[in-house]
Amino acid sequence: MTDKDRPSTWKTYSQGLCRGCHGSCCTMPVEVRLQDLVRLGVVHEDEAAGSIKKVAKRLKREGVIVSFRQGTDLFMLTQQANSDCVFLNSRTRLCTVYDRRPDVCREFPAIGPRPGFCPVRKE
Ligand code: SF4
């Protein structure tokens, strides 16, 4: 059994591994960039051209993000009480914004805590 918090327990990623998975990777903290938030449709391009701190403040107030790191300009997406990503459907275990999902989600597990490995969990 894998433990998302212990990458040494993760399985080598292979095609088809995601089928039937509980969506463990979508229960890990997700950091995104401004351009991801624009693609997600939660920030308008006009707003993105303005103050990034103001954007962060609004998104925090609306519960889309929990924090913003100045310097790296990374926003941390909100996780639900059970650690699910704010965009994960808790029943189907599928991403509700799949076509608009952030780059980091598209690139996982090629990038991540243990590149090429996955915290797959079938239930
Ligand atoms: S945005 Fe979608 S793919 Fe990315 S962590 Fe959230 S539910 Fe998963």
C-alpha cells in the first residue's frame, strides 16, 4: 500500500496505472502559477495584468487558494477537509476541470516529489 506522504512507498508509473485509482495525486498540495488560474477561469486576463497580490487576496477570500508565496509567485490551491483538491469530485474521484487543469497536474508524475513514481491507491 502506498502512502502519499512517503514517496519511498510509491509505485513506478506506467500507462493505465490511473485506472481505478482513488486519485491520490489529487490529495497532495498543488502549487500553481497565475497563467494556470487564468486557464482555470478563476482569474480574468485583465485582472492578471494588474496586482498579483490583489488577485491572491481575492482568491483566498473566495476559498480557491490558501496561500500565495511572493518571490516564487506560486499560489497553493485549497484542499478540502479530507485533503482532496478543491477541484476534485469526491464521489467520482475525477478532476472537474481536467481540460483546464494546471501545468503541474499535467506533468505529474514526470515532475513531483519522486519523478516517475506515483502514490497510486485503488479502492
Ligand atoms: S486541478 Fe484537477 S488534476 Fe489538479 S490536483 Fe486538482 S483535481 Fe487533481
